[in-house]
Amino acid sequence: MDLLYFIILVSSLIFVHELGHFVVAKMFGVKVLTFSLGFGPKIIRIRGKETEYCIGILPLGGFVKMLEERKHEPVLPEDAKRTLESQPLWRRVLIVIAGPTMNLVFPILLYFVAFLGDRHFLPPTVGMVLPDHPASGVLEPGDRIMEVNGERITTYTEFNRIVRKSPGIPLHLKVFRELGYIDVTVTPQPVVEPRELDLFETVGRIGVKPGAPAAAIGVFDPQSPAYRSGLRTFDLVIQVGERPIERFIELERAFDSNRGETIPVAYLRPKAVEGALGGLVDLAVFEHGVAALTPSPEPGELLARTGIESSDLYAAVVPRGSAEAKADLRPGDKIIEIDGQPVLTWHSFRDKIEADPETPHLLTWLRDGRRTSGTIQVRREDWVDEMGVLRSSFVIRAQNWLPMANEALVENPAPIRWAATNALEETHDVLRFISVSIVRLMQGKLSFSMLSGPLTIYEVAGEEGAKGPGYFLWVMALVSVNLGLINLLPIPVLDGGHLLFFLIEAVIRRPLPLRVREVASIIGVLVLFALMAIAFKNDVERRWDVIVSQLKELF
């Protein structure tokens, strides 16, 4: 199947490329002699009125052969004006540029089809409000955003898109809260987000998250009513008295009217399964339990009355050998400070680390009610992704556990508009990324070891094709943009090389001598062979262990 996916991907993109040349040439009346998909012996050959349509046995290329006098082809008098050379310069430019243009436009269609599959989204309901952010004190968990600047919205994705595109711009929101509508204004904070290849993007953030946290609890004080009742950190509360609980906010409300009465609290407790599937996975199962909890009769917040709070700030996973483990952080510890500053959410903890990842940080946490501190230095990890691009990040390996409550999804209100908008944006982003990659390569800021060849495309096509049509369309779009931009490079024998010849022709007011173009083409072929050799070498080096193991199996 991998081979089939590879052939479909490569053949489709080559067909689209050559179709661009073919259609524009025909539109201008140029005589097309051959339209070939693939090289080598022809397995299909169809003769049209004046064009022969062929499919070669090797799918790694294709060509459109047009009538050209300089190639010493016989030109009948009636075809004298149908040669490529007889066309005005601007027409020849359009014919040549049509191929790579098709490769750059085709992804819009591919992404459009992929995005059409997005049929359901989270509703525009506020699940969490992060402290020290613009929405803090303005929005509350459970608020339903109905309008932004008078524009009605129905999904959280719409709301998030508007926020990200409005850094520093006040947004007027109509919000449904409990029993009525209110109007509030919030101004997204401009945040500079780093991108790959030393790129940056300024986006807006207000500090809200979709989806309400489930009632997973943290209990750090051994003297609290919750601890004495038998409740422990990471218990998932599912019922208080006769009241079913799904969200943490419902757990808070369940104790609002309680004035010290003992009440049963049903919970699910995750228990690790040692050596699950022979140690291949980490697995936990829920055990059911009931605790008799007697809260303080004094009015106040849930934490003060019961010792219960959200599990957000509690470390659930601390891998062995990580910087966090070396600092003596353990599962179940509650992070309270970083560099002497209070930590209010796990999100803000990560933000403070990621804002200055190369500096050691003093972390303070609670364990069994006691304060403990340690210094952590997160580690930078570099890797090459499946397309051969170098990526790096500073990895915070400790994880919390804050499950989200089930949320009823809403229908995509405008699937066509959604697909078209996202297709254009995604194509633009990929174009920018690959263009900058090429520039960085020429500047020497990216190593040629990042180049990938047909083996990588073969592998990725098979992997993404096996995942489903949507994934396959995404990788096809990415390769199509690569193909289009590479063909625009000013290397003779590529379309960009022909455009370079046309530019010189426009300047000197005559075509370049045939001998000059032939020598330039030879040089261009050598450059292409060198680049292909480097890409193939990189492919083999990345997969050397796999290749050796497969050869051993064969022999």
C-alpha cells in the first residue's frame, strides 16, 4: 500500500504541474506534441488530434513537449505561428509559470476538501479563566459568548480566531451568564509567539480555555476534612449526596448551601496497573469509593471549608531522569511557587518556564502539607521531523492531570466558508514556511542535511495514507507547495531557469544564444543531480538502521 500511496501522490502532483503548462499553451494556440506523465517505456499511449498522451512506467516526472524550431523539429508553414518561440515574451512567461503556479494553487483545493470534514466544534463556552490575564475578573467559567463586536458566533473556534487576530484591540462581547445577558469588554494582550526558522507572530490572548474541568480534586492538607474523610489527590468526584457531578464548578456549588452536615461523596480513584501489556504502556484503572465528608459550617470557598481544590497544580507524572525528578519533585506534589512568585495555574507555571527556558528556576511545592524547594533546568531537545525539518524545544516533562468534562458539540454553521478561509490561510502559512526554509538554506542557517528525498516522501505518503484520506491530503498539499517553489528556483532546466532566461531576454532585447542556454542547462542538471544525491544520502542515513535490519532479514 505504501507504494500505491506514493504513486498516487507523486503522479497527481506531476499531472497538476504539467496540466498547467498544457492548458495555458493550448489557450495561446501553441502546438503541443506530447503530454507525458512519467518517464521510461510507455505503458499507455493515446494519440489525439495533434497531441500524444502518454503514461510512462516511472512516475517520478513528466513533461509537455511543445513545437519548437530551435530543437530542429520540422515546422510546417501553417504551424509557423504555433511554435513556442513565435509567441510574445509575456505569453511564454505565462506558459512556463503556469506549472509551478498550479502546484501552489492546488493545495488550496486539497486543504478545502480536508477542512470540509470539520463538522463539529466546541461551543463558545468559557471553561477556564487564567489569572493575571485580560479576561480575569471579566469573564467567568460557564459564560457563553454569543456575540463579538456585534457579530454572532456559535463555536469556540470562531471566538478564538477573532481573539488571536485582535492583539491590543478592544472586543465587545455579549455573554450569557446563568439567567441573563451581559455586555463586557476585553482587550486581548499582544503576545509574540515564536515560530520555526526564527519567525515570530504577534497574536492576541485573553486567558480563557474551552471546556470545563471535570471534578478531579487535589487534597494537600492531611488535617483537612477531605483528607480525614478518605479523599485523596486525583480522586474524580462523580456524585455529592444525590447530586451527580461532572464539572468542578458543580462540585463547588454542591457545598454552597451545606452548613456542616455530613454528606456522602462518591468518587473514582485512578490506580496504576503495574507492568500493563508487559510493561509496554502505562495504564491506570478507576476504583469506586464513597467518603463521608463533613465540611466546615462557616461560609466560604470550597478549599477553606473542605480542603478540596482542583487538581490543576498537582504533578501527576514526573518521568525518571527528568530535570523535575532530579529536583526531587514527585507525583502528587502541589506546585506553589516559581522563583519566589506564586503559581496560580499549571498553564502559568509552564509559561514562566518557557519564557526563560535556559535559566535554572527555583521551584517550590507542597508535599503532605510541607514546603519543599528544588532547582530545575529544563533540557533542550532537537529532532528532525518526518519532512526533514530541524525542530527544537525546551521540554517540561512533568505533567498534571486535569481531565475535561464532556461537552456537547455544536454543528459547524458555515462549513463552506470555514473550509475556504482555512484553506487559504493554511496554504499561505505553508508557502511562507517553505519559502523561508529555502532562504535559510541559501544563507547557510539551515544545513543541507535537512534536505529530504523520495525515500522520505515514500515513507510519509504511506504513513499518512494509512491514517485516512484527510491526512493524505495534508501531506499531498505540503509536497505540492514544495514542488511548486523548487520549480521556481532560477536553476536552468527548471521552470525558474526558463524564467531567468526570459528576464535576460527582456533586458538585452534578444534571446540568449542557443549554445549559452545548452551549457547553462548542463550546469543546471549537475546542480540538480548534486541536490538529489544529498537528499538521497540524507534519506539513507536517517533510515540506515532500518535498511540494515531489513537486509539482514532478506539474507
